[in-house]
Amino acid sequence: MPKAKELWFLVADSEHARLLHGTFTSRGSHHVDELSRIATTYQASEHQRPTRMSRPGRAGGPGHEHEEKVAHFARDVAAWLGKEIDARKVTECTVFAPSHFLGALRKEVPKALAAKLHEQEGEIVKLTPAELAAHPRIAGLLAS
């Protein structure tokens, strides 16, 4: 029976994250399964604070709101991913996300979890498992 190589990876953006598991056998076939997902719980205009640029109780502007949304979801993903990786006994996980989300996630991930993560910039969260299995970067990681 051929030995299979496996790849654990996370695809994320500022609103969604999915944990996936890919396998590649020596016969040349790949398969990707989605095992878990999380979506943001951030509510727009819920996290307001007074600023010099606005009246008390009003948001400081869309730039601040977007940064808070990204930071909020990064905190949620860090906690969720830590639990998922521990429960599944994952030793390495590649994270595909846009650079702004990778930066926010990096700030929230504890050191023990960070040691298991390998970051790659990319916006592939909306691809299906079949599309991910055929994606050149995923296929390359599975084949190496």
C-alpha cells in the first residue's frame, strides 16, 4: 500500500477561516477535506469609541472599523485554531491568508501555536476543497 503524505492547512480572510486536511499518495492523487470552519462574529458599529475626529459615540471612520474587524476575527481564529490543532494532534499547519490578516493573526497566536504554523500569503478561502486540491501551491506542498 502506498504511503500517503498529509498536509494540514488553514485558509482565511478577515471574515472566514477553514481548516483543511490534504493527502497525496505515491500514485499521484490528491484529496482535500474541510474539517472545520469559523466565521466572524464582529458586528459593525458595535465597537464605537469617541475620537477627536468624531462626536462622542460615533465611530472614528471606516479605516478604524476595518482594523477592529480584522483584529477581532484574528483573536477568534487564534483561539479556535489552537483548540482544533490540539484536538487533532497536528504538528504543522500552513496558513494561507492575505498579508493584512496574517499580520493581525501573528499578534494573537501564542508562541506554542506559532511554532506549528507556516505562513503563506494568498487569498484562496473561497475555493472549494476540489479546487484547493488542484491549486498549484497546495499540490506543490502535498507533492514535496
